[in-house]
Amino acid sequence: MKKILFLITFSIIAIVSNAQIKVEKKFTNDLIIIGNISSGGALNVMGALASNGYSTPSRVAEHKLYCRIYGEKTTYGILVDTENRHDDDFEFALGTDMEKAKESINQLLEFMKKEKLNTSITVTDEDERTIQINLKSRKSITLQVIDAHGAIVVNDVYLTTSNLERALKLLDKKAEKKVNDAIKRNNM
């Protein structure tokens, strides 16, 4: 009987030990919010306060400038928390450093200034997402994320010139220090 229990126990241990996951690589995945580039966050707070708990306030999309540190890669971009809480956030990766992010923002502003209205372009962002940019007016564009099959997976994320100009202002020494501090913490 003891032999049978031993064999059953040994078999269970062998099965469990073969089923364990194996860690291949350990790395960070930090999302640093550099700052808000829209008033969506403030409008959501005001809407929540105004409802006094009697109704569900409507939400407005929040646009933020971010830096993601993913392992050895650093990416700056625009993050949009959509108005629908069930949707994923939208990320538009602009560059691997502040200067490249500024160049990308300036290219978007030039596109908005000089191209004919109702013009659309597709770009591949820094994280290899295909994004269609649609020029609706001189002051706003819409963004759509397109999958490998050409289907739209994120639809009509709005960006305005004021959002982009605010993002440029936030890409400063203070943001650089915030990101460098996070990188140093991760390397310890």
C-alpha cells in the first residue's frame, strides 16, 4: 500500500513539475503619465460631482502624454482613455525619445496646416500599429487603428491642434527628469 501511495504521489509531483511555467526574461513595463493634453479629466470630475450620485455622468475622452518603459525600449506617445469604460485605451507611439516625439507632433501639425481637408494618410507608429489619420478641419484630426487585415479596430479618436501644442510644451526638462528617474529605479 505504501508503494502504491508513493508511486501516486511521485507521479503527481512529476506531472506538476513538468507543467510549471518557466520564466524566460524579467523586465519592466512602466507607464509614466507626463501630463494631460486635454480637459477630459477635469470635465469627468466635474460631471461626477454635478451628478451627486443620482445619475451616471457622461464621460469625455481624456488625452494624456505618456512614456512607456518596456524592457529596454522607451516610447513616448499619446494615450487616450475613451469615453466608453469597456474599450481599451488608445496609444499612439510617437518616438523612442523626446526629440523624435516632438518631430512626430510637428509633422502632425504640418499635416493639419497644409494638406487639403478630407485627406487621409496611414502611418506606422513606433510600436508598429497602423494608424489612419483623417484631416477633418484645420483644428482637428481623427485617428483609427487598422489591423493586419485592414479592419478598423479603434475608431475615431479625436486630436486637436491644442492637444498637440500642449503635448509639445510638456516635452520639457521636467518630463525628461521624470522619465530618467523611472529608468534609474528600474535599473537598481
